[in-house]
Amino acid sequence: MCKEKSHFVSALDRRQLLKVLSTMGVSMAVLRCGGAMQNADFSSGSSGSGTTDGSSSGSCVEMVSETNGPFPADGSNSAGDGNSTLLDDVYANSPIIRSNIVSNYDGTQTVSGVPLTLTMTLQNTNNSCEILSGYYIYIWHCTPAGQYSAYTGSGNGTHTRTETYLRGIQQTNASGQVTFTTVYPGWYSGRTVHIHVEVYKTLADSTTVKTTQLAFPMSTNYTVQSASGYNGTSGMMTNSSDGIFSDGTSTEMVTISGDNTNGYQASIAIRVAA
């Protein structure tokens, strides 16, 4: 099974992210670079475990950076997704810009699992954690069985590149927030439960403001593990034994409430130096 490793690649040209994600079997109309878009695992991530990029005074501390791993589908690798071409166009009405990510873009292949509502608030550590509106947050994670969409023949990315479930982008609102509807993630060999996050200032530039991962309390992970379908690809690792989170999760840990029957509500401040 595939354990995530950090790799560095050359810088990507303009506007690659949305095109790569939206070309997974979906056609759309071209929008010029300045067009508005409504709120609807190899690049800038650090190597290995997280390191603090910076902080300001008090509790306004920047979230650590992490690898984006082998399965980002953001154009930073060509493993499985078959498309690492540098692209120039931004696409309007892309189905990747969505709040509910439990299905493929076209509504097929819905992933079953314990419901999870995830709210993130984007804050700027360079300005006393003032909120950041109008930025784009991309998340992706594996299924309860430990599989990613959009990749083929790569360990736990054992699906076709046209599958697009459990991936989505939203633009932060006036309160600096985005909310995603998904299912509680599973796990796989070498990893504990986590969600990948990339933050972009605009979709006209594929350079990330932050690449990181979200952690979940082990007590909740163990509770969800008892639910139907949560078998991962191997035994679940703890946060402290996970190679990414073993140095601590203080800036990456979500606040969570709920239960397996009614689902969970998680929240976290994504603090970046913008």
C-alpha cells in the first residue's frame, strides 16, 4: 500500500489547478482570468512531518505545512491522473467548485459513510489573524475503505481518473469561511485519518498560499472505526505514530462534535501568512 512521501517538483504555470481537476471527464466553458467564481499528495508541501512556517504574537500561530502526498489531482504530478500539461485557461462553472463532495461531479458514485460537515475559517497571521475572504480552499480525502478518486494503479488510488468524489473547492465568504459536506475519512497503510488542504489566493495562479493536512482526535477516529464500511486498507495508525503528525498536531487538529448516527460537525481555523 502507498504511504505518502514528500516530493518537490518545478513550479507550475498559471491557472493549472482548476483545469486539471475539471478535465476529469467533464467539459465546460472558458472564462478569462479575471472572471468571478462564486462560493459554490508533490509541490509546495514541506518534506516529511510538519514544521512551523511562522507565527505572530499570542495564539495567532500559522498552521504548519505538510506534503500534499501522491494523490492531489492538482497537476503537480502525473501519477495516475494522466495530465501534467501546463495549462493557460480558467474554466467557468467548474463542478469542482462545490460544497457537497460525497459524489462524482455528475452525481454518480456516491460514497457511503458517517456524515461530516467541515467548516474552515481562513485567517492571516501577518495581520493579527484577520479573516481572509475571496480565497480558494481545495480539500480532498480518501473513502472509508482508504481509497482516493482520480488515480489508477497506485496503491490506494485504485480507481479511474474520471472518478471525482471527495474533492472540492470553495471560495471563502465575507466571514472567511467555507463549509464542506462529506463523509468522515478512512485511513490506509502508514497513515491515520486526515484531510488534505490547499489554499489559493486566486485560481489564476497555481502557487499555494498553504498546503497542509487536518488531523482528527483519536477518540473520535476509534468511534467512527466501528461504523459500517470503515475498514481502511490496514490497521489504523495513531496520530502520534503517523509519520506526518508524529511531531504534533496542535495547529492541525479540528474541533469536533457529534456521533456515528447523526454525523459529525468539525471546525478549524486555517491560519496562513498572507
